[in-house]
Amino acid sequence: MWATIPSTPGSTQSAKNRIKQWFKKANREENIQKGREMLEDAAKRQALDISTLMKPEFYNDILKRLTLPSLDELYSAIGYGGISAGQVLHKLVEMKRKEDKLEEMQERLQNAAAGTPTPHKPASQAKPKPTNGIIVAGDPGMSVHFSNCCNPLPGDKIVGYITRGRGVSIHRADCRNMPRLSLEPERFVPVEWAASSTEEFSATVFIHVVDKTGSLLEISRLLTTMNVYISDMKAQTTADGVATMLVTFVVSDTDQLNHIMSNLRKLKSVIEVRRVNGR
């Protein structure tokens, strides 16, 4: 049986909005259950105890920010895709972290007043474990991936952006997509490079070179001499006697990349070398 959706005069967009709102209301109970399960699953994936996060003083702040009247409405919004479970979980973890810090400070003050030394936390608690060479503030173990639009490397200033379903996306602070991402500032999360990471990263450089016999071989030989692993190389020549190359290789950070680029610029056949930010 087809459900009847009341029709009123208005634009096509207005009609679409009314239909969308009708389905939200019609599937409310289903969305509440689905949203609750999605939030619980997101917490489980990060080995977090959802019961310690779902305190009224935590989620009430979220309800206020999103102008939602109840916790069920928050679950419903997650269920129909109005807000991601990852975003809500991140905010809950942030509130829990603030509470923990406040309790720790109060404990220190009480111990100081009583003349009792405050026990030090184990190093494993003090320093979050990095993921892919990245530490996400307040969310240890959260899934992390590097954006293809700017290809960040250790040494670049970076920001974290909570995605829908893929954890945190790492962008360079000067990424060309930053204006678009900034339209949803609540999805940004503090991130930093791990101090002693052994991760390796791909970097691509554009090389403009004089098209003469041995030029490409000279570049390949230099990179090999520097123990640079080349994962991809594309070259094409133009009618004006020059060639362009896109070379992708493995580096550990921006310092190594800059060192490689500096040595490439010393070759007589090389006209220009620059880093490719992404696609």
C-alpha cells in the first residue's frame, strides 16, 4: 500500500524536503535503533566503553549544539545519516577527556593539600599510540588515512578531518580543499605526527628537463645513487625540445624530499623541480 504524502504548493526543492522529512518521521523508531547500534559499533571498533561515554552531561552538550530535543532524536539523526556516528563519538570522547583532566586536577589539589604525592601515570597512558605515524588527540587507535588531494608528509603542518565511515582523513594545513572542509568546522580534530615514526610515505615530483640523450637516465641514476626507491615514473616529450616527468618515490619526511629535490636541481639538464601536491 502506498503512503500518501500531503502535497502543498511550492517549489520542487520544497517538495523534496517535505518528502525527506516525511520518511524521517515514518522510520523514526527504525532510525533510533539503527543510530544507537551504529554509535555502539563505532565505539567497539575503537575499543571504547560506550557506557562511560553516554552520560547526560556529555550528550546534552551535543543535543544543545545540534538543537535536538532528546537523545532519541540524536540516535535518529545518526540512523538516517544526518550526522555521522564518528562525529558524535569524537565529541563524546572529547567531553570524557575533559572530565578526566578535571578529576585529575582535583586529585592533585587534594593530594597537595594533604601532603600526599600524586602517583605518576604509566608512560603507555601518557603517550597515545600512533596510527600510521599519526596521533589523534583523545582518540587513540582511531582509523587514519592520508588524503590524496595534498599528500601530507611528516614535517608538513597537518589537520585531521572526521570522515563518514573512514575515520580521520589527514590533510596539509594549506590543502586546496581547506575552504570546503572548513564549512563543517566541528569535524576537525587535532592531530600530530608521531615523534619517532618508522612509516614511509609516497611523494611525487614534477621535473622539467631538456630533452637530450641521457637526461632521463641521469635522473634515474641520481635517485638510485641516493638509495631512493622509485615506485612510478612517467615521461613525455614536447615539440620544443623539452621533456616532463612525474616521478613517485618513497620518503620518510619533507626533509628527505627537499634533499632529493635539491640534488635534482643541480643537474644541468633539469629546468624545474617541484612537489606535486596531489590529485
